[in-house]
Amino acid sequence: MGARGPVPKRSHQRLRRNKDDVPAEKISAIGVVPVPELGLPDPHPIIVDFYESLKASAQSKYYEPSDWAYARFTLHFADRLVKSGKPSSQMLAAINSALTDLLVSEGARRRVRLEVEREQARGEVIDLAAMFRERLAQ
């Protein structure tokens, strides 16, 4: 479980850079983890979109087969919740907690010191006035 309290700041925003108390133990694994299909009968479109976004998310590269099974298990109950005529707040809280364990939100990722930095598209700045002057001069 991650640290309690407020969500930590991003690493470049922190003033102090303390060393971790206990270094993480690393286990080597060989090969890429295949992403299973959702496998729910007639899932709600929101659940399908969520699973597809989970597959495309940067943190999913750290998922093991058990994480994918946990995601499918969680989304089974999320599907039941979304389709329910009388949703349960306890089920929503449990699903939210499970999704936090899967590092779905930025706050959950920051608590375990995982930051996603997307490459932004690089554009070229064009001087429109100069472009029009050139066209008028022709």
C-alpha cells in the first residue's frame, strides 16, 4: 500500500530529494506479458472504453498477468455497478480502491513514485504575416 496523506508532488517539484528508506527488491522476468481480452458477456460501453484505456496507459507496461486478471475481476463488478438500477456505494468504494491498486489515477501513481510524461507533439511556429507578404509579393 502506498503512503498515507496528501498526494506527493512530482519529483521535479520537490525541494528535498531524500533517499528511500528501503530499496525495492527487483525480480527479473523474461518476455512481454500478453494483454487478455476483457471477456465479459455484453459489457457496458463505459467498461469497454475503460479497459481499452487501461491497455493503452503507460503504467500498464508494468502489469503482470495477475494484474490483468485483477483488472478484469474489478471491471466485472464495475460492469454490474454501471448496469445496476440501484447502484451500491459500498461496491463503488471497493471498485475505486481496487482501481487505485492498479495505479489508474495520477495520485495513485505518484504515491508509488511513478510519473508518466507524455511526449508532446512538437510544432513549428509559423509567422503568418511573413507568409502573406511572400504570397502577395509573387
